[in-house]
Amino acid sequence: MADDKQINNTVRRSIKRKLEDSFTVIDSLDDDSSSSSQQQQDDDLLIEIRELIEVLESNSSDRALTKRSIQILSELAKNEDNVDLLVGSGIVPALVKHLQEPQWSNEDAIGFDEFVTRSRPLEHEVEKGSAFTIGLLAIKMMLCLIVARLADFWLMTNVFSSLFYVYAEDNVDLLVGSGIVPALVKHLQEPQWPNEDVIGFDEFVTRSRPLEHEVEKGSAFTIGLLAIKPEHQQLIVDAGALPHLVALLKRHRDNGNSRAVNGVIRKAADAITNLAHENGSIKTRVRVEGGIPPLVELLESNDAKVQKAAAGALRTLAFKNDENKTQIVDHNALPTLVLMLQSEDTGIHYEAVGVIGNLVHSSPKIKMDVLHAGALQPVIKLLSSTCSESQREAALLLGQFAAADTDSKVHIVQRGAVGPLIEMLKSPEAQLREMSAFALGRLAQDTHNQAGIAHSGGIVPLLKLLESKNGTLQHNGAFTLYGLADNEDNVADLISLGGVQKLMDGEFIVQVCQFCPPDFAGDKELLYDYTYQANGSQLAGVVYFRPIFSIRLTREDVQKGISCNRRDTVSSCAELN
């Protein structure tokens, strides 16, 4: 205990001075003072480091002192010139010790109240600081290895593996700020093989051949991780990454389709996907750099993972970029994408339907090109896929197809889409219900389809959507019912199934969207008026008689559903005869 106090008193004064100066001691260490030599500065720094590490190695119960020591050490670790000194002074074991649950001191050694006061506010802070500092040291040491011109590919591969484990969102800015991007871009390129005279040729082959393509793969993979943060996308492109990534997409042409080659191609495609995500200028830049033709070519790869990666990149590049869409279609991607729709691999048909969905969005010409390529039936089949994401994308795509023309609406229904879409309306997944109602709403703009959707049992699940608290679900359900009510054959069914009562009792938050017809106001009054037509123009003859007949002969709960007032019964409605 006495040793603890001596250490605490010695170091506390040093730390207090550092904290009051806002760590200016670190800056002063870099100054070339005329009154002291560089060696003296290094010696002083070493003394300071050892004092701080002694605090970590001690059994001191002062968590605040430990936390402050780690803070200063982490600041020192941000300067790569200090890393070797820190590691050589034994910082790593000391930090590892503080990753563990603290061993609290005996309550008799210090008062319990004082113990709680000093420790509780810093719960978990020491462990957090230790982990952060270890991460800093790891990043700095690995960066030095990457920047160096290494001929040892085993070492390079281990560096990239370590970067994967160090990677975390909190570390990305630090990695980028440390200059990792130019170093990674350098290793996207074909390696400059060492002179055979420097090391024996046999040794060179033995060391390098098993890891051919692995360094480029690791670089592309790490760049893809860094590009997940939008603020780093342009920095990576400005560092010259795109031409090298595009070159990697073509590596199979000269090196065959080995597992190693496919691995580097896949990571290059993934990196392009992340770089171009929601970044219009980079999407265009990829096209300018010639990235689209090799990606289209890779759709025909024998490696399923390469196919998926290439399709994922094309999907991103096609989104809201008309020039990219045109080039993808012009390079004959559609026949291969249609074949991919029919794959039993859920990952492949999911990516394919996603690419086609982005291609046809806001592009009537490409929409017709896709239909002429034979995509309709495979897309309808995907409504029954075991992959819910593929189902959702297929329903969305059918809704887009249905907007093309009347013939497309009819063909979609004739080819069997209504049944699976109605089944999707009953799914527990809100997104599936939303997309199926969207597609049915588009299909319900055709008179014959209106009758077919109702006859196939679509009214009840659509009415159920009106009870949802999700505004989009409500809207899509109301929009589809609006279309169904346009057919007099459906009006009686809507009333008999309690549609009017639901419209009167419901709380609606539906909004008009760009796909709604001009006369669709999106509120329950318009739907009610349209369905029940107060002027009687649609409630005439048999259409009027059917709900009245039902209200007289069915169970009381059904009667209340049909009636416009839940208090109505057979006797109260007798006057309708």
C-alpha cells in the first residue's frame, strides 16, 4: 500500500501537469529545442512512459489515476514514432491487464464511501481506454508494414488478416487519417517482383506463388470496408483506386478461373459496390474507367460468388444513373440476368431481380426490353421463392411492369401472379405485404383484373391492411381497394365483407403518392363514397340486392359487418325490403 501511495504521488503530479497543459507535453516533445538534444528528449519521454506504465502495473485502486495514465499513453501512441518505444517499455502487458474485470481493493484499505466515490463514475472507462490504445498500437504497427516495400507475401497476408480483426467503425477514421488509403491502393496493382539476384529464384517462387493474388485481394477487401463510410469514398477514388479495381475485374482473362483469382475479383467488385453506393459521381466514374463491361462479363462466371458480386455492383451502378443503365443493357446483360432469375441459388436470383428492378425504374424503354428478353415468367415464379427478399423485389418489379401498358397488366395476371401476391398479403413481414399490395394496386387498374383479384380472395386481406398503423401499408391497401371498387361485380362483395364498416370505423393516415390516379384523395370518405355510391348509380339491381339479401339471411356478426351501423340488425334493416 505504501508503494502504491509513493507511485501515485510521484505520477499524479506529472499527470496533473500534462492534463492542465492539454497534453502539450506531447507537442513539446516534437520541438527541436536549442537547449536540449534529441537524445535528451527521447530519454525524458522514456522516463515519462515508464512512470505511466508503472501506474498501470501497480495494484492501485485509483481508477481515475489509471484512466488518466491510459489517456496520455493513447495520445503518445497516435504518433507512430513513439510506437516502438511504447511497446519496448512493456505497455502491451500492462494494457492487457486492464482489459480484465478489476480486482477491487479490500474495503478496509480505503474507506468504502471513498472507494465508491472514486470508482463508480469510471466503471468500464479503464477497460475502454486500454482497448482503444491497443487498437492504436496495432494499427500503427501494421501501417508501417504496409507502407514498406515488402517481398514477403506471407507477412503481407497476415497484415491484411490483422486489419480485418482490428477493423471497427470507430477505427475507420483513424485508419484513413493514418494514411492507409495510398498504401492500400499501391497494393491493388500487379506486384513488382524482386530481382532474381536479390533472393534465389526457387526461394522466391516458394514464398510467393501460394499467395499470388492474396495481397491484392486483401487490399481490395480493406478498401471496401473503409468505403462503407460515405465521407471516405471520394478520398479513395482520388487516391487512384478505381483503375486498379477495374483491372482486377479482368484478372481471370490472363490467370484463369482459379480460386485465388476468383477471390480477388470478388473483393474488387465488392469494393466498387461500396465506393459507388449512393454516390452519383463515382457511379459515373466507374463507367468512364471502363468498369461496366467486365462486370457484365462476370455475370457468366462459373463461380456463384463472383456472379453475385458482379450483379451486386451492377445493381448499385444502375440505380438512378441512366447512362449506366444504357451501357449495361447495350453490353447484352439482359439474357444472362434472365437466366440468373431462374437459378436455385437464392443469392443469385435475388441479385438478378435487384439489377433488373433498378434498370427498369423510370425507364419505359428498358422495361420493354426486359419483358422482350423473357423476364416476366421467371419474376412471377420468384413470388414463391424461399427468400423473402427475392419475393419482395419480384413483387416490386411486377408493379413496375404493370405500369408499362394494359397488355402487361393482363399478361401478368394470366401468367399466375395474383395467387402468390394474395398469399404475400397474409405474410407476417410488413415489407412483403407492402410490395404485394403495391403490385396488386397496379394490376387493379384493369377491369378484368379487378374481378380476378376479388374472386381470388384478395378483398379480405386488403381490408385488413386498412387496420395497420403503417401509413404505407394503409395507402397501398386503400389504393388497391379503390381500383377493385371500380368494378360493380366487386361492390357487393366489398359491402358484404364489411368493407364499408371498416372504412367508417378506421383511423386513416394514408397519403396520396405519385402512382395514385388524380381522383384518388386517399381518405376514407372518398373510398366510402366510391364504394357505397350514395346516388345509387352502382347499387342498382343485383348489386344492390346481394348485400340486402345477405343481411337478412346471415349470422348477426356478419349482419353487423354489412350494415353501416353496428346497432343494425335484421329487424332494423327490414324496412330496406
